[in-house]
Amino acid sequence: MNRYIQYMYSYPHKTAYGLLENINLNNYFYHLEGEGHSLYLHLPFCESKCGYCDLFSVTGLNETRIDNYIETVISQIKQYKQFLSQSTIFQDFIIGGGTPLLLTDEQLLRIFEAVKEYMPLSKDCKIIIETAPNQTTKEKVALLEKLGVTRVSLGIQSFHDTELKQLQRNHCQEQALQAATLLCNASFDCVNFDFIYGIPNQTKERFIDSLKQAITFSPDEIYLYPLYIKHGVKLVKSSQKDYLDSENTYRLYQCGAAYLKEHGYMQCSMRCFLKKTEKNQDRWKQPFTECGFKSTLSLGCGGRTYLGRLHTCTPYKITRCAALKELDSYIQIKDHMIVHHGILLSDDELKRRYVIKHLMIIPGISKKAYQKAFASDLLVDFPMISEWKKLGWIDESNDLIGLSEMGLGLSDYIGPKLISEEIAAKMMEWERANG
């Protein structure tokens, strides 16, 4: 059995999006009223493209073109401000990419100044950013502290140069160690390290050695990602896809998860491991938190906006040429309230999104919360959950239904089972059109 079908971090996938007509964001901004929403900024710029990367990002752009992008983002921010409710407050501001710290200090400052001036961030807003070892300098870390960043996620992937070379990462072990040291000696509330397992010919010993080196820094979070080689990425061209071994990947996952749990980390999902500290105690106790209806407003090109039934994003592109075309089109936009690409979810798709977003993390789904949200019974709507319980993939405790220890390891097999036939057909159509 191949346990690695698809990473279900959101639903539906962007490959299910399509052309939208007569959609204006102003008719959906009421979903942003009140508190608890997220603001996302996509900075799609990288020094180099990793071999497995299927994200919307481009390499080789000069400072002028990035400046033009930033000016468009600032125009977008100012326009959105005109239509936001007086009650709107963003609880999170997340900067993803790409490699955000590839930008100059001046470029980062301009973005942050615009966001803080025009976007209503809460007083305790969590400001989250991604980085890579090559861009994590002493100067950049000091700037992030000055800007009030609370969480930094570092893409290490491996502490072994042979594995980094296989992944076509543009850093080495020494640079990763230096970046980890800088971040963990800084004052951020949370530092996260990302690692990849399932690299061709990766051994348990090498994988555990990377984790052993990681925990010497005592990061607040460690994320473990199985290697996926999807359509359009560079590793496909080098035939590496033929060498992925799902059985070895699963064994590595089991070893890695066990190792982290033995060394003071609690597993929160298939990927997330949280260090048990007094600072993190509210999180590692894992009370049920409803997250299915949270709204997100996205800035830039390549990020997703979620406003109730409406999900929007620029067309999903992987190749440099296609992504550059979308980026140049974005820079020419004058009215950011008009939406041309995305999806409007049916009642059934809203239910599926809710289940996927809750089931994939501990402690799972509250049956009462589901009943209140949809006026229907969870187990009637999704009878496969009862079947999964018989297989040992589901734990049920009073009101909560969640993945068992076995189920967590099968998240990328279980999650895709919740995709509707309609969405699966749209995703397949995208694969055929872009194959």
C-alpha cells in the first residue's frame, strides 16, 4: 500500500480552481468582520528552485522587478483597507514564499510598514515568516526581531550534505547549523525546523542523526515532511521519482516520530512535533479548537484567500516561465477586488473541508461542534469514519473523533479519501492539461 498519496494541508487543492465570473471581493469581505482572521503575504522569490518544490516561486529576478512587485502589494493593501469592516482584526500575519528573506532589508521594511499602517493587526498579533539557511544572517535575524516577528520556520531538510545535494538544496550542513544557532539564540517566541524523510537511499541512521543534531538546539517545533515528487518539479526530469520507496519512507516516519516523542516532543499531527515546555503547555495539552471557518486574506501573487465559500488564488503554476507570466500579470492589476480565478464551495465541500482541517490534527473533530455547524451528524455524513475506526485508524473518546497513532501515520492516505468526486475530476483535468 502506498501511504503517500497527497499532503492535505488545505482543501480543495489549487488544481481544482478555475475561471470565476462576476465575483467581487467586496461581497465577501463580511467574512472578515470581527477578530481571529489571518493575513497572508506571498513573496514568490527564491535564490534557486529545490528539486522537489512545486510551490509558486521564481528565481533570478533582479531588485527592480521585486520592487515593482512590492509596490503592487502595497497598492493592494491600500485598496483592501478601504473595504474592510471597522471591526476587522487580524490575529496572524504570515509571510511565506518563496524565500522571504531573499528580499533586502529596505524591501522588507517597506512591506512591514505598509501592513502595520493599513492592516488592522491585533496587539498580540502572531507574525510568522519562513526562511532558508543561506538567507538567515545575523543582520536579517536582528531585523526580524525589530519587526516583531514571533515565529520563524527554518527549512533545514537534512544535516547531511549528500542528502541536501539529492534534494537540490542550495545550502550545506555548515550553513544550516549556523542559521539554527542564530535563530535559537534570538528572542522569537517560536522557532521551527523543517526536515524531509524518504529521500532515495536515506537510512534510518542518517535521518535520526539529523534529528539528533536538531534537538541540541531545542527548537519549539519540528516538522517532518515525506518527500513528494509531483508534476513539474526538477527531480521528475532526473528520474528520481522512480526511486521513491514508500515502505522505507513509512519506516523512517515511524523512527523519526518515536525518536522525537522520546526526547520531549508531542506529536500534534503527522508532521508537527511540539516541544513540551511551560511556554507551550496550552498547545501540547491539545484542547479542541474549531478552525474550520477561519478566514484568510491573501496579499501578493500565489497565496490563497479564504472567505466562506469563496476560495481565490492566481492560477496554479509551477514552471518558471508560467509563474513569471502570472507574476507580471499581477503587477499590472489595477483593481484587486475583482476575482477571476478560484472556486465557490458547495455545502458538501464545506463539510469535507471542515473534516479534513480537524481530523488531520490532534485531538480531532468534536461531534457536537460539527452538529452545530452543519445541523447534521458527522458519522452519517462520513460513514467511512466508522470503517476507519474498525481498522484502528480512528480513536473515539466521548465527543471527540481523531486519528489514532496508526492513523496519524496514514494521514496522507486517509485525507485524500475525503476528496469528492467532483474535486478529484477537476484536479485530474488540471494534471492532463499541464502534463
